[in-house]
Amino acid sequence: MSASIRVTIWNEYRQDRDWPEILAVYPEGIHKVIGNALGAQEDIRVRYATLDDAEHGLTQAVLDDTDVLIWWGHIAHGEVSDHMVQRVCDRVTLEGMGVIFLHASHASKPFKKLCGTHSNRLKWREDGARERIWVIEPAHPIARGIPECIVLDQEEMYGEPFDIPAPDELVFLSWFKGGEVFRSGFVLRRGLGKCFYFRPGHESFPTYYNPHIQRVILNGVRYVNARDTLGEMPQVAFGHMETAPEP
Amino acid sequence: MSASIRVTIWNEYRQDRDWPEILAVYPEGIHKVIGNALGAQEDIRVRYATLDDAEHGLTQAVLDDTDVLIWWGHIAHGEVSDHMVQRVCDRVTLEGMGVIFLHASHASKPFKKLCGTHSNRLKWREDGARERIWVIEPAHPIARGIPECIVLDQEEMYGEPFDIPAPDELVFLSWFKGGEVFRSGFVLRRGLGKCFYFRPGHESFPTYYNPHIQRVILNGVRYVNARDTLGEMPQVAFGHMETAPEP
Amino acid sequence: MSASIRVTIWNEYRQDRDWPEILAVYPEGIHKVIGNALGAQEDIRVRYATLDDAEHGLTQAVLDDTDVLIWWGHIAHGEVSDHMVQRVCDRVTLEGMGVIFLHASHASKPFKKLCGTHSNRLKWREDGARERIWVIEPAHPIARGIPECIVLDQEEMYGEPFDIPAPDELVFLSWFKGGEVFRSGFVLRRGLGKCFYFRPGHESFPTYYNPHIQRVILNGVRYVNARDTLGEMPQVAFGHMETAPEP
Amino acid sequence: MSASIRVTIWNEYRQDRDWPEILAVYPEGIHKVIGNALGAQEDIRVRYATLDDAEHGLTQAVLDDTDVLIWWGHIAHGEVSDHMVQRVCDRVTLEGMGVIFLHASHASKPFKKLCGTHSNRLKWREDGARERIWVIEPAHPIARGIPECIVLDQEEMYGEPFDIPAPDELVFLSWFKGGEVFRSGFVLRRGLGKCFYFRPGHESFPTYYNPHIQRVILNGVRYVNARDTLGEMPQVAFGHMETAPEP
């Protein structure tokens, strides 16, 4: 019944392309590490796009052929054109594309737009100390196949308060050795589409090689994908209704 | 990957067994009409249980072999033993069984227990006037394959305020010709399990023969079924933790 | 302990200024009718602003002196400058100003921005038929002092699905004689601020003279006002944390 | 406009009465320490009730005279009669009494009943290590007048997953030195009443003498108190409606 899930992984691709110390961690780019993990699944087909591609790699044709978009951005949020942001968000809310925002993408334009809040107010510290990511909803599909706590020995810290709307589904909470906590994984439903935010993944640490982190992203892709459902969605009429259904 | 969904349909089975005018509408009982519709699906296996069976038909063995329980009750809620109610609710919250409550089951003991509210405060009128059930979340899996509005020419009216907790997912709103509205379809997440309440289905009207109503119930079964997810759920330790994970 | 609530009522003020048939309904403008009702309360101080004022009447000084902003717009949403929209939304999310969006303001730029959805997808019909607004949370402060159902003999119809995020607090549902339903009153929490959307108020009907509608708006003002709370809010540090709280 | 808030503090009162090492911490009982703090406020009137009083001190007359009930229980949950639990929960859901559950009251009968989940599944460890309670919604009235993080040098640990329904309002998250996190403060809306759960307060530590903890409890009392609102609540008709509002 289900065709492949068409995943597009968008990477800002600056630090992991240009900065030697980051290149050392992700020689092929962060997007490729995530894509290699996802692409090994039979039900997933991966495509890549980066900031410096024409139209940031996200032409209307590419988006139309995308069920789930994964977004990783950090130092160049401001270079993403507002036109593209509108295109991405419309594809989510009006057409039901799923989207996964990773790590510093909390401050990306499309995430902020979908949240409706500032979203870029939080605490951070690049101390490379330990993070523990606790599952708080064990029966959530995004938690399949992982332990109750994912331990990352080195990560950047993000601390509350995090300026997001109350999540529709809160799945993960992080503990940081330095003393902070964070809502690290949650789902927002926006129009026809679902957004999953997942916190870990600072560029200077090998987080995306971690098999549990890869599994969460895989679960997220399957969870926010709505291709089958959208194919059978009720036909809805919007706008001016000339006549009332009841006489 | 997915085995069949093991569905148990529980029917109070009093009015449709003993009252001639109801028997005329549902000669085999309400449970059989629902079961025949669901059982036609390859991924679903149906079993029945009724109030007057031993242990109400819900022995521990039956529940252990049930992924989704459907509940229809009306005039004999008080005859359901508290012991059985606890057993059903534990199977939902502690083991992740899905459950669908239909129509007057809003006043059933297990629904009230899972809600945490009184749940039996609402308006009603058996006038057999028209109901329109509007989809408010078109991309929700429970709305697959139905029109944006299901029209039932004859139904009992239920009116707000309905004494439930704010639903985790609100999918349907009903309009009644007499002037009332109602939250007619919603999901509550409770522990490891999901509950779906769906309003229509008064015994004196042929609602469960309606193919759209049947489709909603089918969608509901697939949505609250968590068998695959539960099979890969994180192993969680509860209770006293002798040692801290961090030194 | 509480000082007056500083309310600014923003009106697009085009139809009720320039269209004779609307002028006949609201000779002083919609904002004045609402303002007269609110201003009669001892705890409220009212100020007005309109689209054609300099900076739409919403200078930084005015916003800084506003606890609650009420917004009514309809045919000129596009003329509101993006700069002003950002200023309004920042005042809500970053500084806690409350905001009430009335009727067609569901399609206004600040409402859409705070929602994170398209928000302008719904059904409508200007048939002037009856609307019934049902209270679904009787103990909500926004429902104080009104009947369980407000009946408006003539209103424009809005119908579901309405493309908004799941509300944090859903208070009112509307029934329309023509057959539709609508989520007519709800609260969204966004950053430090609260937004209340309230549906009724088409310009060609005398809705804002209705004492129950006036009471709901008054209740809304008091509910989204956070002046006292903000004055004692925890001091939060955002951004880079040089040192960890735990050694 | 507002009369005093009538607060009843219910304490199991066993450990702090009978165990010398607990008596040393709370010589007058936990309830008196909380009551002394609250009673110093002009808008609050305090009364006490304990498990071993007749009807657990919660006669119908006492409940009818209570706007907010505070509950502290730990080792004797099972001794609370089901009849009294029903009485308390009905007073919350049907009559709008506010209720605050402290610490181990997560496993009390009324909390479990209002949650609709098991609520007693979590991790714990009485190691007396540091807890940090972070505010995640700084503009929430329950966070007034406290720092962004309350530090308790010695507390019992509670760890996720915590088997509660998704809170309607999540206000606090705890960090524990040993490596765990916990949803430490949240509001559930149940019928006409509001419930606030607040985690800290193990009997062997002097937590309730902490002025920030006292302030949170005071804020909680004011937040879940609905006396004024209930006095002006819409009159709602429940049950059989003989005639439809629309002809």
C-alpha cells in the first residue's frame, strides 16, 4: 500500500564544508551521514539540498516530490530567502509535507514561522559535556527501538526556558551535566503537516553517527510522513459557500 | 512487518437483544454489524464479548490477546464490575491496548476512569433529527476516506458542554438540526494506550450500517492500535533506583 | 495591587468609515462601540488606533503603553506593514502583551504569524442567518457572566475546517443555522503573551452592541492581561552561558 | 471584589507525627509549615485536616467551605477511603474546587483518579542530592516572584517517564544531580476545577521552609482558586432537553 517515503535532507553546509575542525568530524557533510543511515532503509528514498544550491536546492519541483524535509542550519539562517521559507511552510501547512528540524534549526526561519514564537531564546554552552536524552512517552512511535535514555558523552548544552508554543506531543527531555534541562524532542501539528524538532547534533561532535540518534531521526521520518493519509484525505471546500447545506 | 490487529468488540447487548424495536434495527446485535464491517479487512481479526458473558467476556486471556477494544454500552453501565473496569484500564494505560468508546459509552465506567472527569454531563434528546459530523483535522488518519461532512439524517442529539478533559487530538465536531454542537470525535492519550471516542450510534437508528461511520471506526482501530510500536518500545525501569546513572 | 489595564483597540476602519451601509450600523466606527463598553469599567483605560494613522497608530511608544491590544481587520490586511506586524508580535511573545483578534482578523498578518498556520482557510457565507455560540468550558474566566449559549440572530457564517493550530484552551463552539460549526473562541499561548480569538462581529450586523458579546470581550481583556504577573516574572538569562551552574 | 481564599491543607500526618527523624524536621507537621506560610497572606484563610481525623477531616461541610485543597500523602494512600476520594474529586470536577498535590501525592487516590492514568510509575531515589527546578513558562502566574531556577541542595529524586496524561500547562522541569529529569510542576484542568501538581517536598528534607517553594505553593493556591469565576459561571442545563432551541 505504501510507496517509498521521499526524504529531502537540507543542510546549510557551511561549517562542515569550510571549517577544517568540523570537516574532520563530518568529511562528507552532516547531510550525508544522516542520508546514509536513512537510505539504508527500504522504505526511504533520500535526496540532498544545500543553502548554496540554486533556490537553496528546494525548487518547487523538489518540494512537490518530497514527503519529509529534514533541516539542519546554524550560522547562516539569515541567508535563507523569505520566498523559500514561505514555499517550505506552505508545503507543510497546506499540503502536508512532514518536516524535521535538527539542533540549531530552532533558530531557522521556517521553524520560527511554524512555531509563531521567537524560538531563538534559550541558553547554550559549547562545553562538550554529557547529555542524557530521556524518553518521557515510551509508547510514542518516535521512541521505537531506542533505550529509555540516550547518553551522548559530548554535546553542546541547550537550556530552558525555550521559547516555543506548548508542544502537541512532547517525547524527549534532556539532562545536561552542567545543570540544565531542555525539551529535546517534540511534535507540532501545523495545518496538514507535522513538524518534529530534535535537539542534538552540534557540528563539532559526532552525534549523527550515533545509532540511537539515527534511529530517532528514522522514526521521526516515518512519523511525520503523511503520504498515504493525504492520498485519502477528505475533499474540503474552502472560501465562499454560495448555498447552505441545510435548507 | 505487521501482524493482524486483534480487535475485541464489547457490546452491552441488552436493547438490541431484548427490545423488539431495537432488534428490528440490529437483528444480530450492534457488535455484529460493526464486526462484519471490520472483519472484511485483511489486517483485522474480530472477536466479540458481551456484558452477560462470564467476566463480561473480557477474561485476562481475552484482553491479553486484544490490541484494540471497542466498547458500546448504554443502559447497564452500572452492571459492569469495578474489577473488570480496572482490568480494562490497566490493559490500556500499562500495556498500550487501544480502545474505542462509541456513543453512550461516554458514561461507561472505563471511559469515566480514563477521562478523570465526570464525563456523563451533557445534553441529549432522542428526536431523530439530522446530525452533521464535520472533520476539523482533514489530515488526521482517522478522517481517511470520508467526506468532509458525514450527514446522518436521524440521530440522537448530544450537546455541549461535555464534561471531558481537553482532548489531545480533536478530530470531529457535530452540528445538530435542533441547535446544538458537540465534540464528536477525539483522542485521549493515557499511559501507553490511546482512546478514541466517537459519538454517533444510538441504538434506534441504523447508524452503524453507514459506510462512512464504518470507515471512521476502521480508521480508529488502525490509529489506536500500537502493536508494532509496543513491540519495540524502550525498556523502562520504574521504582527504586539504587544507583544514580551519573557518578 | 493592580493598576488599570491599558487597552488599545485597533480598527482597520475602512468599511465603517466609508461604506454607507456599514456606517449606518457603526456610525462612530467599530472600535468606538467596543471602546465605550470597555471604558465603562473602572479597571480599564482605552485608547484607539487605526490603519490610516501614522505607523497604523501603533508606534513603539503606544505599544509600550499597552497591556492588551484588540484587533479588528477585514478588507485591508495587506496594507498592514510587515514591520508593524513584527513589532506587534514581538510585543506579544517577548514582552507579554495580550492580544484579542476579532472576526475576520483570523486572516490578519499578526494572527497568521502567531498561529504559524495559514489561518485563512475556512468557509464563509454572508447570509445573516442565526449563530449560536456555545460555552464548552463553563468555568473558564472568559465565560463569566454570560449565558451558556449566546444567540445572534444575524451573523456571517464561518465553517470548519479552520486552519489553526490546536488551541491551548478552547472555550466556544458556534452552530450556524445553515449547517456549519466553528471553533469560535480560543486561547493560544505564545511566548510570554496570550492571544484570544473571538469569531463574531461581521461589520454589517450590530454584533458589538450585544451585551453578551461585550462581556466576552471584557472577560478576554482581563484574561490575556498579564501586567501584574509580568511585573514579578522570574529574571531569565538567555544566550551564551559562560559557566555551568553545577561544577 | 474577591473574598478570602478558603484553603484546606490535608496531611497524611504519620511520618511527621510518629517518626522521630521526620519529627525533627517538621515538629508541628508538614501541614503547619505550609499553613503558616500561606496564612500570613491577607487573602488566604487556612484550615487543616489529617488522615486520622473523622472522615479524614474532609466532611462535606469542610469541602463545601473549601476553595482550594492542598494534599500531602506518602505511606498511607491505601487508608484513604474510596468514598472520600469520590467526594473530593466530585468537589473538583463538578463544583470547581482547586486542588494542589504535593510530592508523593502523585500516588494518592484522588490524583490517580483525576489523571486517569496509573500515575505511580516513575523512578525514585532518596539520596538527598541536589535538585534544580527550572521555570519553563516564565509568564505563568505560578512562577511569580521566584528565580528562574530553584535550587534544593537535598531532595529525593523522581525520574521520568512519569505516567501522567500530557499536562494542560507544563510550568516546571527538574534536573537531578544523579542524572534524571522530571516534569515537576504542571496543571491539569478537570471539569470545573484545576489541579496543580508540584513535586518537591520529601519529608526528610526541610523543603517546605524554603521561601521559593512556599511562594510556588502560594501562587498555586491563587491560580487554582476559581471562587470569583464560579460565582458568575454560565447556568448550564444538563441531561434530557425536551425541546430543541431551534424550531
